[in-house]
Amino acid sequence: MSAMAQQTRQVQGRVIDGTTSEGLPGVTVIVKNSTLGATTDGDGNFTLSIPEGGDVALTFSYIGYVPQTVSVGSQTKLKIALKSDQKALDEVVVIGYGQVKKSDVTGAIVSVKEEDLKKVPSANVMETLQGRLPGVDITRSSGSAGSGVNIAVRGNRSITAQNGPLFIVDGVQYNSIQDINPNDIQSMEVLKDAASTAIYGSRGANGVIIVTTKKGAAGQPRVTINSYYGITDAVYYPRVSNAQEYVAQKREANRTTGNWNSPADDSKIFTPLEIQNIADGVSTNWINKLLRQGVQQEHQIGLSGGSDKTKIYASFDYFNEQGLFRMDDLNRYSIRFNLDQEINSKIRVGLQSQLTYFNQDRRRDPTNQANKINPLLTPYDENGNLAVFPNAGNFINPLIDEQPGNYQNNVRTTRTFTTAYASYQILPSLNLRSNLGLTLSNSRTGIYQGSNTLDRNGSVAQSAYGTEFLTNWSWENILNYNKTFGDHTISATGVTSLLTFNTENSNAQGRNQLLDYQGYYALANANQQVGINSGYVNSKLISFTGRVQYNFKSRYLLTLTGRSDGSSVLAPGNKWAFFPSAAVAWRIIEEDFMKGLTPITDLKLRASYGRAGNYDIPAYSTQSLLVRIPFAFGETSAPAYTFANRIGNRELGWELSNTLNFGLDFAFLENRVAGSVDVYDTRTSDLLLNRVLPATSGYSVVTENAGKTRNRGIEVGLNARVVETDNFRWNVGATWFKNKEEITALTVSGNDVSNRWFIGSPVNVFYDYEKIGIWQTGEADAAKAYGQKPGQIKVRDLNGDGRITAADDRKVLGSTVPKWSGSLNTDVSYKGFDLSLQFFARIGQMLNYEYNGFFDPQGIENSSRQNYWTPENPSNDFPRPDASLSKSTLQNSLYGTSLLYENGSYAKLRAATLGYTFPAGLASRLHMSSLRVYVQGKNLYTWSHIDNYDPERGGAITTPIPRVLTAGINLGF
């Protein structure tokens, strides 16, 4: 020990920011060519023992700064100033099978950095990015625990095939993006135009989202802890009528038929118990008895460290969400381990892996029942017990599923995602990398519905037990060549790819389980309709890809890509397709005539054209299949088979999309103001379309290549560093995009009315009669000409023939596609405080509003609160209640469906965050390198044409999207 002590000496130093001269905490200090190292404290100070004698050099590295190597010599105290590396922060963009400087990008790509992902903590990272990506439409699909999001990149190209983007995580396809913890992500890139996505061929037709997870760093281990806890509330939920409003509507419905004239006639239309409850002021708000205050919480710990040759990143995450309804709960556990190992100067290997476990309880949504049941009824009997059918009514109690042992719906899923790579540097300019990816998913779903549940409604109990096992393999070999010859730089990439997809599933079910407490286990004890089913699906995709990038003086850029894909899903002879693309860019800022224009710091013009394909349809769509049916010879049962509803298509081929894109990137005032504008036109042909067949064919549908769509639009993204001083910073970002989606051709001449597909309109439209008001008392004769009377719905006679017919008087009223979407984000920081606000808007969309459909003209069921017509209230909103008119008759014969459509435009304060970062010195005294606390609100306020409703839900009023209030902490050690 004494000898070793004599061979070392101590060096002290301080590392500062080269611009502000402030100490930098957490800087890694390494003795070059050794494993000796240290990390600076909160004030940027460090102490390190180094070998005595010889030429010792120290390497200083810190994220966002240029690494620096300093020779120590005989010095004992050092002062190191690190320079900010703007290229490392802003200009490195990950593209397919490689990365380039942002200035050299030729396609339409949006890059998202780590700090942007942390601004709105969410279980699903894509929800975090809502409104921040031009051209990417992201909406929450529901408010239930663990619900996903809907994602469309530049509109819907397919009509019946899938339109979702491709997710690439650490170089490998991975569909379950909700598994990836945002705290584990280093960066994300969204590839939108065909020139960018062409290298992924058929898989990139709907856009590509590339996710890169964090890697370890050399030096002492770094530990981060990110934790938040929040509560959720259903602040936007429309309420149906209370008891007083219900009574008024039922009286009016019977006044219309002459069965009621005054409260003296109440005995004709109400039961004695209802009359007593009216007198007692009973009014049950069934929804309030179902909704609760939910919880969202997440706790993550990350560990990063390693040496020059070995780098490790590991994390553990726990997420819990308790939904707005009881029995709607999710627990997610995930573990990530990333390893990068340098074997020698030429060979590197690595592993990125994640294990995720879900345990989720789901319930049958009770709102439909709760919104219809009579508010004069009460959920409990005179003894305080839950009444199965309240007051012997026709409706089962909406609270019935919550009774212990009545209902279970539990899903447990384990997913393993692993990708390993080996990289060999053949020459300084030539590298070969091989990626091997494996995704294993094993899930079990158990459902038990007791006799007295919403689904069974008094019939015998039913149980089901299902399993699914998924195995996806991928093997890709990537050869990259990069060489600079004077002013010329050439990069070439070649890829071979094999992907396999295997799914096995089984399901067992039965009715009349003898012992309720056995739930969905012991299905052999069920003695009615016992059934067992299993299935297997296998498909493969083989690809060969080539890309060449040429760069002259960082001024003129050219990218050529070609990919050939072969899919086993398609028909023989049509399995293969070739997808080429070309992109050029001109960095005008590098031209000599721009030298004097100092306010302009970047200016680049881009153009690209390319083709992508889609084959995302069910496997075996080329085959005609048989299905088993019940059959018997006399009294003896026998197996029998008939054709499935889908006939196979032996000529099924690729759906093809061609995209033309023009873009402009710009920056002013030393990049204080920067942005981009893209204009695009995508034309898709040979759609993978499910065509309805006549019943005489013996089949229902066939998938064929027919029809065309077109998407064209403009995207704008802007960012401005409005104020930037040592203590105060203000940053503003905005996005705006408009996409016109339309069908340009179909399988038959003209429109396909049965499927609601219309040439010149988007894929998803509302086609119905146009309501123009309610027939008024003075219009009795005009109403009679149409077979109607005052108080009923008046619709437009489009062709003016004096008749209302389905063939001639319906039209496309609107679409779920917004005319434009946009966002505004502002971030302000003063010393340690930071405040960020995010606004988001979707304008010009229409909703099929489920709430309006609860209107019951008879007054039997409860109704939505509406301004309905009466002789004393000549409203033009809703028709007069009528006890002789059923809800189905109103909707099917008297144009009641025209009441459902609403203007769905909205804007919302998506999130607001207030945080405080403690001074580095104080954090250091607490033995931390960083400490930040914050509070945040999500879905805080919505501006909409629809009262008390969040239109992001899309028209449904099941599982409302909650408001979330959270408090969190970020720690670094």
C-alpha cells in the first residue's frame, strides 16, 4: 500500500461553462487510457488521484459540450472551460440505418430531443408529443386506464388497411410503444416524406417514428430518479336529466298524445312509487355514483456508467393508473438494460433489452346504462342493500358489476424486447453492422360475468379464458461506407432484412359456471355452450435496400434510395415490389452571395419524390377458408363446414403511395428564430380495399387492389428564443398543419354509399340528412306535405322534388378529419424557476355526438338535456317529446340521426408546468448533482362548441378523458 501511495498524486480542479463561467456539475473526468476517473460536484469542483510521473492527460466530457483533453504536466490545480456544442445538441439527426447532421438532411424529418419528452410526463410517450409534431395527428383514444393514442402521419392513405406509423426502437421494429418509458429515451425522429421513409420500404408507407434509448457514459456511475404522483377527475362530462327534468319531459311526451294534461294525470304515466319519489324530491345522479377520483403515478430510477470500453445504462420503472371508474386499474413494471462493449479498435458489440409486465383490470363501461336509467329510482332497497333491478324496474343497476365476485376482466401481459448488435470497422470508411431483434409477448385474458351483471342481465353466468403468444424475429445486416474526397462526401448504405411474425392464440369459454368464486378458472365446471378455439398466424418480410448520399461542400445534397420488399401475405407473383426515392437539397446559406446577409443564419431548400407500399392486411387474405357450423343427421350432431365470409384473392398485390415533397428550412438572428415549411402531395393507388359482395355470391367481402386516395397539405414549424440572458430565458414554439384527404377512385363507378365512401371526400365522413330546424306551428301545411307535423325534425329537400328520400336527399355533412391543427408552446425560466404552457387545437372536424342519441321522445328512458320543442317553446334544436314515438322510430323514420352531428372544433390548454431547479451548490450539499421539483396540470381547460365535453374523445361519452394534476421530482446523483 505504501508503494502504491508513492506512485500517485492528487490533482484538484474546477470545470466551468466557457460562456457563463458557472461551475458545471456532473462533468466526467477520466485519466486517458485508464479507468481512473471522477465527477465534478455541484460547483464544478473535482479531486482525482493520478499516476506520478509521465505525461498524464485528463479527458473532460459533458452532455451538450465539446469534449476536451488536457495534459496535466506538473500542475496540481486546473481550471477547465468547456464550450457548448450546438451541433451535438441540435444538429445530429437519426435517419434510417444511420445518422446525419441536421444541416445535411434532405427529407421531411422532425427531431425531438430528450428535454422535450420530459415536459408532459405520460404513460405513453406519443401522448407527450401531442401537438408538437407538424403533420402528425395524435389524439387520445379514450380515458380508461392505460388507453392508447391514435396516430396519423399526413392523413389516412388506406381505407380498410392499417394507417398507423412504423415504430423503430434501437434499430428494430416494435409495435408496443406504450412499453417504452419516456425517461429512457434519448431522442426521437419522425420521418414523414417518401424520401425519408423509403429505406423502410413497405413498412414506412404511413410514416416512421425512430426511437433511440439512452446509452451509458464513461466515468463514475450516475443515478437519476424521476417520480410523480397525480390525481384525475372527469371535469368534462355531459350530464343527463335530473328527476325534475325527466318528469317534465315524460309529462310533455304524454301531453303530445293527450294522455296527460296536468299533474292530476300523473297516476296515468307514473307508478305509485315514482309519484311518491317525486313528492319526496328523490333524484339519483347515477353517473356521480360511478365516477371516482383516479390516480396516476410513475416512479423511475436510472443508472448510467462505465469506462472507455464498456458503457451500461439500466433502469426500473413502475407506473400505476387508477381510472375514473372502479375496477379500471393498470400496473406496469418495466426493466431496461443497455450495454455497449468495445472488444478492440475494430469490433463493438451491444445489447438493448427491455422486460415489461402489465397487470390490468378492465370493466365493461357502465355509462350507457347509467345515462338511461330512471333518476326517480334509487340504487339501494329499504334495507340498504344494492337493488339488482331498482324498484322492480326494467333496468339492471349500473353499479351491479362492482359487487364483490360479480365481474372480473383481468389481462396480464409480459413482453420481452431485445436487440443485439455486432459492429465491425472493416476500414476507416467502411463498417458492417448486424442487428438481431426478438420480441416475445405472452398475454392472458380472463373474463367472468356473473348472472347479475350488465352484460348477462339476469341470464346464466359466462366465463372466458384466452391466451396469446407472439414471437417476432428480425435480422438485419447493414453495410455503411463514408468517405470524403476534398469537397465531396459520399455515403452509401446497403441493407438485407428478414422479419418473421408468429402469433398463436387460444380461447376457452362456457356458461353456467357452477361455482361463482371459481371465476374464469375451472371452465370444465361450466355446463352450457362450452367451446374451445385456437389459431396460428405466420408471415414473413424479406427486404434488400440501397442508399447513396452525396454532399458537395455541404451546399448541394443528393440522396437516392431503393428498396425491394417481398411479403408472404400477398399473392404469388405479386409478393415483391420495388420502392425508389430521390431527394435533393440546396443549402443556399453556403453560397457566396449569402455572406453579407448576416441576419440569415440558415437557409436550405429541399425537394423529394418517392414511392412506398403497404401490405398491412390480415394474413391469408389470398386464400378462401372454411369455417365450422352446427349440423346434424337427424338427431345426431355432426361436423360441417361452409365458406368463410371472405373469399380469397389470388391476385392480391401491393398498395402503392407516391409522395412529392418540397421543403424550406430557415433560421435568423444567429438561430434565435428557426423553422421549416413543407408542402406535400401523396397519391395512393391499388388500395387494399374490402369490397362488399352480393349475397348471391355466397360470400360477404373480398380484399382487392382497387381505388385511389390523395393527401396533400402544408406543415409549418417555428421556434423562437425570444429572450436569452444569464438569468431569464423565454422560448416560444408553434406548429400548424393542414391536410386535405380525399378518395379519388373506388371499386365501382361513382360513390359507395353502403360503406360511406365518397369520391372527393375523406375516408371517414358523416353521410345523412341535413337538419335545418324543427317544423313550427305556422308551417303545419308545409310539414303535412312531407308527411310530418309541427314539433318534428325538418330536413333539407336537396333536389326540391317535394319528397324526402334516402337516395336523393342525403349528403356528406362533415368529416372526422380537421381542416387544420396547430399548437403553441411557451417556456419561460428565471434563475431556478421554469414555467411552460402547451396549447393545442383541431379545427374544422365533425363529431357523431353519442350524448345527443340518449334523447328518448317517449320519456321512458332518461334523456340528454336538450332544448326540445313545445307549443310554448318553439325551439329549432330538438323535436317535441312524443309518447307514441319510440327512439328507433325517431331515428330510422323521422330523421333522428341528423340530431347527432356537432361541430367538433376545439382548443385546449394541453399542459401547464411550474418547476424549480435548486442551485447546484445546494444540491451538492444534499449529495445530489441535480434536484428539480414541479407541479403540472394536463387537460386543464377546453374551448369547444359543445358544452361540458372534451371533443378529443371523438364523440363518445364512455370513459371520459380526465384532467390530471401531478406533483413530481427529478433527482440526479
